[in-house]
Amino acid sequence: MNLDFAKSDGLVTAVIQDHATNRVLMVGYMNEEAFRRTVETGYATFWSRSRKKLWLKGESSGHRLAVKEIATDCDLDAVLVKVAPQGPGVCHEGYESCFFRKLDDGEWRVGEDRAYDPGSVYGVEHR
Amino acid sequence: MNLDFAKSDGLVTAVIQDHATNRVLMVGYMNEEAFRRTVETGYATFWSRSRKKLWLKGESSGHRLAVKEIATDCDLDAVLVKVAPQGPGVCHEGYESCFFRKLDDGEWRVGEDRAYDPGSVYGVEHR
């Protein structure tokens, strides 16, 4: 039973969840090679749609995501990856989770403090 | 600050999480109208990519998803919707979560029992 990479231009949606706290940290996309590497190396690897290349999360920051469990959904076109984050945050903007803005009376508001200083981790370059 | 619907053919990815247990229940997609209805009605509404129409989750089963909180990510192209599920499960195959299969030594295995009988809820028709 294989994942359905054909449905969305060769990609499946990957939801990344902290295995200890169950917080959803980010959403990425994996092609078949990224998924294979994620399973084989034990570290979450994505396909960057903007840069059109494989992207080992944490490659530059050191904040890798160690895989604890992988599930897939009924349609086999999404995966849920539970991870142990090796760093204070996954978001290149410095937050623990990329989902740091909440809808509040029609406006998106930042609801938490930064977990680290992205400038000192990434310099000018993101991620 | 608006969601970026342009990036993926008019859709944002919507991760649905149980607000009480933090279990990730499903992944769907929302166009601008589906997102607007989700916010205005308080019930998760998706764009069905296969049926190419708006889809109020629970329309036929009664298992609606009452919205508790909505967050968006740094790229504004995904939303995390915390919900109170009004029913035993969100998956049309009868499970609490669509992510009922886990990767186990290279094979996807069902790791839990069904939460309800999908035949009695949906009849022949799915969802």
C-alpha cells in the first residue's frame, strides 16, 4: 500500500506534530524521495515548493526533526509525522511552531513570544 | 493580513485537530469561500478537490466539526483549525481520525478499532 503521490503533482502533505506535546509545528510537502529519506534517515525531509529542491529540515539551523512515528490518512495523500524537535523552534521566524498567529475577531494576531532569535541562527538566509 | 490562496490554485491546507485531545483528525483544503463559511458559521467547511464543490463536513453524517480556534502559519498558506467533533469520528471509513494507519517496518498497519459503523451512517455514499 503506497502513498498517493499522483494526486497533487507528486507531493503528499506532511503535518509535523511534536510527539511529546502534540502541538502541530508546521505543514510541509514531501515527494517520493523526500518521504523515502525521512523514513530511512529518521529526520524529516521535505520538498521545497519555492526552491524546488529537497530540504532536510534543520540543514542550516541544526534544528532537525527526529521522527518518532509516521501515520497516513484514509486517502493515502497526507502523512502525519510525530517528531522530537532538536531545537527551540521549527519556524524560520523564531517561533516554536509556524502556527503562531491566531484568528482573533477577524485579525491574525501573534499569540506568543519567539523561542529563539532567527537572525543569530540563520543570518540573512532563511531556514 | 490575508491568507495566501494564490499559492496552491486557490486553496490553503487545513489541518484539523481535536481541541480537547490534540489528536490530528484530518487534513482538508479550503478555498476563500470555504474559509469564510468556516469562520462565519463556526463549522469546518472544505473545498472537495475530488467533487469540486464546497463541503460542510458532517453535512450527511451529522458529525460536524465545531470550530474552537483557528491559527495560520508563517507563510499564510495553511490553517490549523482546533475543533470539537460532534460525533465519534471524522473518517468516512469509521475511525476517530483519518490518520488510522501507522508505518510499521515498511508497512502501513491499522493501529486502532473503528469508532463507528460507516455503513449505518453513510449508507453507500461516502461522507
